[in-house]
Amino acid sequence: MNLLFAALVAKTIVPTVELPETHADPCISFSEPEAHSGAIRLIRTSDLVGLADIGRSDPYESPSPFGISPDGKRIAFVVRRANAAENQYCQQLMVMPIGGGNAPRELDRGGALIRNDFELRKFVSIMAGSAKVITPRWSPDGRRIAFLKQEGKTSQVWLVHSEGDKPASRATDMPDNVDDFAWTESGEALVVATRPGIRIQAEAIAREARSGFLFDERFAPDKANFPIPIEPVTYAYNTVELVAGETRQSTPAEIAKLRPERPEGAPRNMRSFVNGAGGVAAWREPIHPSELLSPTGLTLKQADGRILKCEERCSGTKQLWWSVDGSSLYAIQKTGWGGSQTALVRWKLGAEAPRRIMITDDALVGCELAGKELICAREGALRPRRVVAINPDTGRERLIHDPNPAFGRIKLGANQRFKFRNSYGVESYADLVLPPLHRAGAKHPLVVVQYQSQGFLRGSTGNEFPIQLLAAKGFAVLSFDRPDFVPEAMAGKTELELGKANRADWIDRRNVHSSLEMAVEQAINSGTIDSTRMGITGFSDGTATTQWALINSSLFKVAALGTCCEDMWAFPIAAGPTFTQYGREIGYRFSSPASKIIGSHCRCCSMSTGLMFPSSSSLPTANMKGVSTSSNCTNIAARR
């Protein structure tokens, strides 16, 4: 303990220096053609780091990253790539014909990465590690494109001519980040939405620092070393006149550009809606309104006011659009075993129920209707994201743009999907990826990555453990998708009720572990796994799954955690008073001397040893003989 204290004290007095910012263009390296581009090769670290993303990096529901021109002939989008050498992101605003045939043309590049933010319990704005989805928006006459860009401390709206004949220029100068924006009908002004309350609270916190902070409910040390705003904030709407350069408060009609009026008769708990022509409308609403995590069904309001509902059959619907002629409603749906598939459904006016047009194991990200086609980012288990156009009446698809053409020359490991129902009756699945040079009869050491397995098998949640890089080094990789909560917890009406149900007898951890054991068993039964050499990784919720597995099974020889750990002392200290209070309300006895061990089986509990994979150059080969775990074990136990 004395050594630890000395290290902490030394850290406060040892001089430190920050490296100067680089002024190199992070996009230049991506414009250079790959040498020997025709040769088939194995994957490299740079392939995954520099993967081109359009929209959010994970394959889940989000705003669309696609801006469709008013004439429906062109598409604008931002391509984002990480440049590890420069420690920056290459961000390019591109435009191209929707019909394809021509390569995208760059209109602008640069700017800092704009991170997404979200509400978390009392905290009104927590910065995510993921990028905010930037949706370019065309002016009504199609001559200009507006988009978000950050040069300096705040993200603002910038403008560029759609023909690319003039450089981009900043159009707004708000004191706060612009969260969203829209063109007015005249094309002479922009309506922008900001949250001044976040800045006002942050300024008050800065002044408070002069006299010291009280460690109260505003603190979450794992997120910040200063208080985080918790007072509710509202959006402010302002209209920026582009010619005069003046900013005024937006009118109700202008605000409606960003916050459309709810359809008449729609319930207050609806999740999203789209208004059609002639008084028709559609929306998503919970199938079980009293349940916090109820799946959403589809509701259609016809012109005569009649309400039609599609519930279980339409469970998991996401984005909604009306066809150009207003005769059909289209929807994307998460469906299939454990929600592992994506479907496209069509509900024709006059029909009593919708019809499924297509279903796929691929993920469709950020779809947007352009004329008679849906423009989507589509990715599969072994195929990175591509921009495609899908006919929503037939399901036929055509390629618009492949931003990652190099992957056509990379030999990836094949994958096999396992589907099963765990011991609690919950549908579960996982993907087994074998080394690209696998030969029949060979058995490989196994690495488990967690805890979502959809779309391109990149690195699961957090992308901390690169699946295909591990496979290229001779490991088999099991990409494990966390199952839904048990039915009793899914029926919870509030977050507190849900938490208590999951905490009771550690039912959620038992539920996840049951699925994990079954997934590993299926992998072993495939005949390709050396069951004496299996390791597990974990990030966020995956660390708790890993801890439980180490305590309650002898499956794994090694473990590597991206975050750590769930216990009765460090957990509440790191998460802060707000989470500590919530944890106690659902049944955790944080920091309580009366806590008792309920699961003392621990084969080896050292979390500091295991497999570490910082880069391809230092990746271990598929020989675990040199990897050991500590034999000096102390109990890491689940307590209550």
C-alpha cells in the first residue's frame, strides 16, 4: 500500500508535457493506392483502424447519415476514418450520384471528431466515445449543403456549394454546440437547436472550483474529475439569417421543421411517427405500455380515422417512411432469433396488415427514402459497410458505393452462427470465426469477445478486441451476443423495478452465463476448438460476465478486461453517489461490512494477467503455452 501511495504522490509532482498537435492532413494516406493491390492477403491492424465509417460505427438504430438532394439524384454523406499515425480522424464530406457509376467527389474535409452525447440517470450530458452522426442537408434549391463541423470548441453549421467550386464556410456562431438544424423553406435561413443550459451549468461549476467541490450526486469519477450538470435542460431554437448574418428566436412554424407536430390521436408514449398525405399517419408504440422495455408495434391511422394495429408480428419496428405516392408505409424491423435479423416490411393502405418484403442477417444502418428506393448502409458478418439502394416493394438491391474496397482483397476467417435457447428460455446466439488458414481437422485456441454480435464482426462492443486480427493469428473467436433479460425482468415497469428483478439472486448474471456456457459448448462441439486453451475478454457489462464466469466455472484459462470490475467497494467509488444510491435501491450492499460471500468458487482470480492485444505487430501467435495465470489467488466473489 505504501508503494501505491508513493506512486500516486509522485504522479502529482513529476513534470509532464503534452505532445504538440500535428498539422499533417490525416486524409492524405487514405488517398494513396495500396501497393500490390491485386494480391490476396491477411488482415492488418491498419485495415481495421482505418475502416471507413458512414454514420455511427456500430450497426444500430441512428439518424440517417445520408442527405438526399431535392431532385433525388444525388447523395451527400460524411466518411470518417481513423489515422493512428497522426492521432486524428480523416473526415470528408462527399457527394455522388444516387445512380452510382461515378466515384464520390470531396466537397470538404477536416474538423475535430464530434462526439455523441447522451443522458444518463441524473446527468444531462455524458460524452460518448462514439461519433455523432452528421447528416448533410441540402438547400431547397440544391445549390448548397449544410453540415455540422467543429473547428475550435463548439460544433457549428457550415455551408458548401454542392458543385464544390468554393471552399466551405461557417454559417453559424452560436455559443453552444449546434445539436440539430434545418433549412427554412426560402433557403435563406437556418433553424438551429442548442442546449444553453449545459454551458450555463458548466460555467457555474467552473466558478465553484475556486472554493472547492462537495462530492455530491453530481460526481461520477469514472467519467470526470469534476461535477457533471444534473439540472434539466431544454432546447433553444434560433433562426440564423444567412445574408444579413442576424440571429433571432425561431417562430413556432420554424421550430416545427425540427419538431414536427404529433399526429392527432397518437398516444403520448409513442416512440416515433410519420405523417402522410390526406390525414393518414403511422407511429410506433409499446405493445405492453406498462413495461419499460416493451417492444414496439406498428400503428396505422387511415384517412377515415380508423386505427389499425400490428403488434407481435411487427415487434421491433424501427424507422418508418411513406412511399412517394403515399400508398404504402415502409418500416425496418429487428426480428428473428434473439433479434439477430433485419427485415423490411410494407403496409399498403387498404390492407389489414403489413407484408414482409425481405429479411437478412445483415444490418441496415441509417436508411433514408430517396424516391422509390431506400438508401442504406449495409454490412454483413464478413463484409464492412457499403452504401446500397433497396427497392422497398421488391427487396432488390444495387450497390451505390463501397468505401472499403481493400476488403475485397483480404482473406477473412469464415464464420458460423449458433442459435440456441438458454436454461431460462431466452433466445441467444453467437458467431464462431475460424482462422482464415484453417484446415479440416485442426483445433484452435478460443477467444471469447462480448457482448453484441451484429453486422460486421469487427471487435464487438467497444471494438477493443479485434476479431479478425485474432483469427489471422490462429485463434478461433467466439463473438457472443448478450441475451435479453429474463421474462420476469423484462416485465419491469420502471428502471428501479427492472434493476431489482435483475439483481434478485443474481438472476441476470446467471442468465448471461447460461447463454455463454451454451455458446462455448456449441463451439467445442464444432470440432475446431481446443477446449484446454480458452480465454475470455470483456468490456463494460462484459467485465461482469467475465468475473462471473471465472468465479462460477472452470471454462477459461485467461481473461483480458477492457474495464474493471464489479465489486462492493471500488464499483461505487468509481461510479459516484448517484449510481451508488441506485445500486443500493436495487439490492447491492455497497461498502457494507455485513456483505456475505455467496459464490466462493474461484479457480484463479487474477485480473492483471491474460491475453493483451495492443497491435498486430505484438499479437501473440496461437500458442498459449507461454501464457500463464497467477497461482496466488484471492477471492473475487459475488456478494450481497
